[in-house]
Amino acid sequence: MQRKAYVPGVALLAALAAGCTGGSGTDDSTADSKAGDTTTSVAAPGKYRTLREPCGSVDRATLRNLLPGAATLPEEQQEKVYAGTAAVTYDTDRRVGCRWKADSPGTTHQLLVDFERVVSYDSDVSDDDRAKEVYARQEAAADLPAPVERPAENENNENNENNENKGEGEDAGGEKGGEGEASAPPGAGESPTASASETGDETGAPTPGSDASDSENGTGSSTGSSTTPGTGTGTRTSEGLEPRTLTGLGDAAFLDDTLTRSGSTTQRRTVSVVFRTSNVIVTVQYSAQPALTTDVPDSKELQEKTRALARRLAEQFSDQ
């Protein structure tokens, strides 16, 4: 009887081939599953990965304007004042700042510039969204007053209606007075000056030294008058210069203005402008403290200078 030949090597190769085929299918399935897990969306990073050097962000001409007392100092001391003092921070990639101070016989001025780069460590929240949250908390902490609606427009309308009624009465009286009187020309009885809505006065329209944000918040143009000296901290400014949100500066911005007592006598006014551009929050703080107790720093001047510097810094970040 003839027996079939048995080749152990062939059987082993066949078994190995079958095992490899089955194993490769399992590995492919596992790899596809893991690849699918890594395709989850991640929030976009912020526009800014670094921060500007703050002490070098304010040009010399601006510093001369904001720190007039420095001009009276010897040249060596002037250079020290204009160089500023860098703020101490633990991570210069996340936050930096610089301070300047100049004393003069009449007033002491101080300037602070602060840059904060917000980073989100949540993959579902972008750096910009996190920066919006940080900015919103700062605006809420400023406790800005609600926009005040001026009644001037309504008053003008009422005056116009009264003038129209008066004119109708005069017309009626003229008809009763006699046939020989000539009729009043068109426009008689009306005020010879243009109404407030025509001239732009008291309507919140922007005027030199103000911007659109003032009109949007009902503050209108400023008169430049200061508040009556207060006895406590947090004294607000005069009408038209109230703390408010600003437009046209970064992605969002607000201005705060407070008058506080330094010690028991002199008063210090501090104007702060805070704005957000993408994932960076910029703070500009400018203060003046007169030497005389009877002097009150001018709110309008400080606000204009602070906002002008904030605009220049915003342009620098736009160019970065």
C-alpha cells in the first residue's frame, strides 16, 4: 500500500500564512479606529504668539508730551525717566509692562502700559474666546455707568411744536386784525437759528476731541470741566466725560476715569483705556496729581492723551 508523503515544512508555512492574514486584518481595524480618534477638532490658536517690548513701544515724542516734568531734569535723568521701568513678571511671553514717572513743581505724572497675551488650555475654546472672557471681566469690574440719554432732542421738538402753535395763533390773529395787514412771509414765527438737530449740538454727534463711541453711548461732546473735588475714592467725571465703552479701537475697548485723594490732601485723576485685539489685552493708564490741594486734574486732557496713545499701540499690534 502506497502512503502519501507528509511534508511538515509546507504545512507550517500554510499555517503561518493564514495567521499573518488574520493578524493583519485585526491591526488594520485597530489603526483605523485610533486614527478616527485623533481627528477631533481643536480650537484655533490666537493671532499673537509673542508680545511687544513695552518700554520701547512708546516713542520719545509721546513721552515728552505725557511727562512734561522730565524736560526740567538734567539730560542724564531725562534718559532714565524716558527709559521707563519694566514690570516684574514671571512669564514674559504671557504678560509684560512698563512704568514711567516724572515729577515737576506743579504736577506729578505717571504712565503705565501693560500687555497680556491670553492662552486657552482648553482644546474646545480658542485663545480669542478666552481673551473675550478675560476682557469682559475687566469691563465688568470697571463698573461703567449706563449710557445716559440726553433729553435735548425731545425738548427741541417740544419747542418747535410750541413755535408752530404760536405761529398758527399769530396767523389767526392777523386774519382777525383787518384786511389791510399783509400776510406773514413763509417761515415767520420760527426761530431764526437752526434747530439742534440741524446744527448737531446736543444730539451726541461727534465733535472735535470726541469720537463716534461718545455719541453711541449718549455722552456727546465734552466741555472739559472737572468735577467738584470729592471726599472719597472713585469720584466720577463731569457730564460728557463719563467712563464708557469705545468703538474703533481694537476688537473691544472701554475707558475709565476716576478722581481719588492721595493721602489727605491732593487729588489724583487716573484715566485707563483697556482694549482687546485678538488674544492680547492692552491697558494704558495715565494719571496726574497736582501739588496744590485746590487743583483738580483736567479730565478731558487726560482722556485725549490716553486714548491717543492707545490708538498708536493698537496700530503697532495691527502691523505685527
